[in-house]
Amino acid sequence: MIGERFREMPVLSSRLLLVAWVVSCVIMYGAPVFSDSINSAFMRHNRSYGNLTPLCTVSIYTPGLKCRNGDDLIELALAENRTMICGCQQGLIGEGICNFIPGGFSFSCFLSSAPYNGLVYALNSISFMGWFWHQEYIDLTYKPNPWLSQICYWSIVISWVGYGVLGCLSGCLFGPVHTFSTMQVLVPAVSVHWTAVGVIIAKGKGGRKNALVMFSFVLMIWAGNLLRMISEKLPCSDSHFLCTYGFFLGEVFSFSVVLGAPPFISYILGIPLPISLETKEKLLRERLWRPQDIQSLS
């Protein structure tokens, strides 16, 4: 009975990867929609945040506070019977009534809220575990060059550290460090990882098709960053969709690709993650008992 349960674990874990990624995408892409409604509903029924202070403490009449897309902040807030909005690190989700920074909404603004940050981090940690499971499969299946294997492994670790730093140090308080951990640590480390994996697969028996899938992850991540940079430079101050949501969508698209790689590999490429005990034993036997070793013993 226990043995059968162990055999089922790879299938269950693969499903967990997929479910966690889908839920994570809904939560991340829906942040602008969920934020305003959830914060407003919470403030109507319970204005206290942890029985200490109000959930949100920034007055809509604060001098200099305005929506960057041209909307009237006071009109939007009063329409929802609100006189307060969420400032830095406030709210169940970062404020979404309108965007207050140039370039439109930012995923980092929503992520500055402790409850939302914790939920996103918990779901995304499952995907990061999928990275380690896939790396184990790569090491056992392709027997890569030790240097390439080390690059793959440590790039995962560096990616996780970068993600942890940007989650702990919010962009509204620690802007330079937050941006550095994203653009100079997380994104390059992820790119290095999937590039190295693609090289290993291309050199092994995985074929060019599977290698191209790994390289495509890198291209899609940088495509999201390109959208983010373009929308940030757009000279507009109206409610144009790209001006309001382009930066946010670029960030979230890159994140969803980073986190979607393990379930994609598991379901589309047909590689159960983590690999089963039987598969591990088989691969280890093949690795330890090479044909030339068997011939030398006979």
C-alpha cells in the first residue's frame, strides 16, 4: 500500500505544480481587479488591521496625491464610499483604485501588501521546487558536464534568493534594492538557468525541439521585460490601456513564464516531476553500469 502511494507521488506532484501555477496566474493577473473590491469590502465591514490600526490610512484629500492616468481620485473613492486609500505596504492587496506612479500599475505595488505577498510567495514556492525536481531529472538523464550542472543548480538558488529579496524589500520602501534584485539578480539567473538546460538537452539525447522549448522560456521572459520598459517610457497621461496596465502586464507575464516552466515541462513534455523512485533507480543503474564497464567484467 505504501509502495503504491510512493508511485503515485510524481503524478500528484505534477498536478500540484499545475494547480499552483494556474491559481497563481489568476491571483497575479487579477490583482488590479481584486485589489479595489477586496480592500473596499474589508474596510466596509472591519476597518481595523490586526486590531491595531485602520487597514488603510492615506486620505484621498492628501495634497499632491492624484491618479497618473488622469482619473479623478476623489470621485473614484467617494463612489465606493471611501475617504481613505492604501499606502505603501497597506491593504489586503496593494491599492488598485488607480495608478499613482508613472508607467501605470506595477505588480510590485500590489506585492507590497503582506497578506498578498505571503499568498503569492507560498504558491510560487511550489514552482521553485519544480525547478529542483527538473534539475534532478536533467542530471540523471543527460549526465551533463559538471560545470554546466553546477551552473544550472546555483542559478536556481540565486533566482530564489532574488525572488526572496524582492518579496521582503518592497518597491515602495526599498526601490533601488527591489529593482536590483529583480532585474540584476532574478531575471539574469533565470535566463542563465534555462539557457544552460537548453544547451545540455541539445548536446544530449533530448533533441532540438526540447532544447528550443528551454530557450523559448528565456525569450518570453525578456519579451515581458521589454513590454514593461516600453510602457514605462510612453508619453501619455490618459486612461489608455497600455499606459495603465502595460508595465504591470510585462512584469506579471515574465513571472508567469518563470513559474510556469515546471508544469509546462511536466505536462507538455511528459516528464513527471519529481521523477519516480523506479525511474531514479533505472537511471542510476544506467549511470553506474555503463556498457564498457559490463564488458570489462565479463
